[in-house]
Amino acid sequence: MSPEVLAAIASAVAVVAAVAVVWRVLRPRMLLGPSEHRSTYRILHLITLASPPLRAGLPAGAGRAVKHLHAVTGTAALTLADEDRLLAWSGIGETHQHHVPTGAEVAETRVLGPEVITCGDVSCPLRYAVTAPLTTADLQVGAVTAYATSAPPTGLVRAVEEIADFISGQLDLAELESSRAELAEADLRALRAQISPHFIYNSLGAIASYIRTDPEHARELVLDFADFTRYSFRRHGEFTTLAEELKSIERYLTLERARFAGRLRVTLRVAPEVLGVVVPFLCLQPLVENAVQHGLEGRPGGGHITIVAEDVGNEAHLSIEDDGAGMDPEVLREQLAGESGDRVGLANVDERLRTTFGEEFGLVVETAVGAGAKISLRVPKFHPGVYVE
């Protein structure tokens, strides 16, 4: 099952759990009328506030999430613990912090009575607690515990169970986010590995050819080469703006034109309105490199590349077209599916676009043997979670 499907399932579970918390906690208290709606909205708001810190995982998000979850339960205190220690406490009775139930001690939901809860402070009002385990990927990673001054009703026991399920769902999403980030970094490393050997060798060769005949031009090419490699091998950020990506492509094509000695012609048509659109880092440069290497390289007369970025409603429509050698569409399909070949970056970019924006935002390739190729893609102008760091 793909990470995207797992993320959708986990997100659905988290929403259901949140609704369950609202219903089970509020139902005994609610009266028909406007106050019912206000209470529901308040609980939903608290659940919404607790979600982002929990998506950061434990222990990073525990301190910020616990106060919102405490407000949901309305109990005397609420704690979050990992496998062996307290992570966060909200409420009264801080003297209990030295013996909070942890993940290693809580295998199932339990009600703890005065014989377990009572501490050395005679003024402490805490007498009971309900504790439930937290899990990620079926592994026990912690515990949530709600404290009360009197015997807890059945509704509170169920509420703590639902809150534990909600927290566990958010922790699952945090794990998926971490895995997705690791996969994205692996994809970028793969792209850089494909770019560097071929391009660096040819660029340095082209620069060397100008050192004696046109040293000023050679100097400009060295600066373009430095700027291009600095951008391509940067270590931060999964996303960039279309303007930055196109600027890097311009440097790349300057170096390639020097290598092709006038045999490479480029047309660039970009709508200013889409320059600020956020795109996955290195999503266009590999497509342009693909057009140069596989479409034009080796042709005595060189060729022509056209790069277009259009403003179309809520999307930016992008295309890279060459009049090069083209290829068999069936072979291309196999390469995009990862079944064969080493087409530079195409399958990598296609996968990252679909993962980031959805299955309908993959690459569209039009090609045939001897007829060149046109690669098109659509990018939403705005998409949740997609921003430049």
C-alpha cells in the first residue's frame, strides 16, 4: 500500500476519532439549542489546535498539544508520556509527576484508584486516573492519562480511549510525514547523482575551450556554472519558486549553448503571473536536460527547445518541447513506470509531482520516433503544505 493511501487512511481515522471525542465528551452535558453548537465548535477548535504539534511527533509536540487535549476532557489534569518518562503535564497535582504511567506500563485502558494515585501531599485532590496506550504502526510508544478528583464516569473512560486513538492517528501521520520527507530527499539525491557526472564534465570541457580564445566569456561561464551547481546541490527546502527554477534552467542552457556552439536554439515564453508559483525543487531542470541529452545531442544540426509557462485560472501550465529524435511511446511508458531504461529524471519528477499535488498532476508526454517530444505538466498556484522554507 502506497504512502499516499496510508496517509489518507490515517487522516480519515484521525477525523473520525476527533468527532468521536466531541460526541462522547459533550453528549452527557449538551442541551438542545445554540449552546450545543458553541460547545461542539469549541471542542473541534481544540482538536484542531492539538493536531499540528502532534504531527511533529513525540516528544516534540507533547508540550503544545497537552493543554488543548486537557481542555477537551475537562479533567483535573492530563499527561502525555513516552515509553519511559513524562513528556508533558497540564492541570493541578504536579506532585504526581514523578510516577506518571508510561508506555512501558500501560498495555490497555485502565482506571487507577486511590491506592495507586494518592501521593504524599495530603492536600492533593487527585484520587483517580484513566490511562490509555499510544501506538504508532502497532507499536506502543507512550500513554495518555487523565486525572480526576472522584471516581470517573464511564463517559470519561471512553473519552480517554478516543483521545488516545486520535493522538495515535496523528503520530501515524507524523511517521508518514517523516518517511515522505526521507523519500523526497532520496529522490533529490538521485536527481543530483544523474545531473552531476554528465553535466559537470561537459560544462568544464566547454569552459576550457574558451579560456584561450575568449577569456571573458569563459569567466562568465564559470560564474554561471557556480550559480547552477550551488542551486542544484543546495541542502535545504523541498520546494522552490518557478522563478528560481527557471533562473537555474537559464544558467544550464547558457552552458549547454556554449557546448553546442550555436547549434542549440531556445525559446522561452513565461507569463509573469506564474513566477511566484511554488513547485517541487528540481522539477523542470531534469526535463530540460532530458530534452538536450536525449533529443538534441548527437544531431549534426542541433535543435530547438521551447519552454512555456502559462497562467491558466488556478494553475500554471508548463511545457518543454524539443524537435529532437523523439522515442517510441511504449518504451517511454515503461521508463515512466520504472520498468526499464534510465531516462534522466522523468520518472523521478513524475512521481514527485503526483505525490505532492495528486495523481492528476503527473507528466504528460507527447512523442514519437523522429518527431521530437513535448512534456507538459500542471501545477496548482496554491496547495496545502506546499511552500518555500
